Amino acid sequence: QVQLVESGGGLVQAGGSLELSCVVSGSIVRANAMGWYRQAPGKQRELVATITRGGSTEYADSVKGRCTISRDNAKRTAFLQMNSLKPEDTAVYYCNARVARSSLLLEYNYWGQGAQVTVSS
């Protein structure tokens, strides 16, 4: 069974940094695009950043210049380095991955369980 296991959330003061990690576990052929999304209380889930298997990245305007997404394909792991954190970054952060389980021709969409990030002012 494929699972995304997130780690690295927590409480940090404004201006601080955190790094989130997401590991794809289970029997797969390949993890394709991966990304991070977040959902604040009372708001819809929104894109934070995505990265292709080849390393091409996209960021939400709200985090550009403050966050860096990266990945280690051999370890099936994606990272989100967050710097200069603001109280408005407080949210549950979800890892997303599109995974080829048994064939490169078919991929499935998976979500992690979420990691709470709280930024105090």
C-alpha cells in the first residue's frame, strides 16, 4: 500500500524556519510530480509548491523567495524548506504525489496525512 509520510511540522516564531519532509512508502515504480499544499482554518486547500521528477518547480506567489521545494528521487522524498515564516503561513501542510504503482502508463494521486505548521507572532 502506498503512503506518504510527512514530518517536520511544528511551532516556530515569526521569521523562523522549518523544513518539511515527505517520503513515499510502499511498492511503486516511480514517484512523478510531487508537491506541497496547505489549508488554514476556514480556508480552502491551496498550492504551495510543486516539483517534477526532473526538478522543475513552481511556487505560489505568497511563498516565492521564502520557500524552496526539492526532492531526492532515490529516496522517494520531497522537501519544503520554509524561511522567514509569517503568522499567515500557519496551516496544515499536505504532501501530494503522483505515483506510478505498477506501470509507467498509469499514475495515481496520493496525499499525506498533513503536518501542522504554526507560526507565532
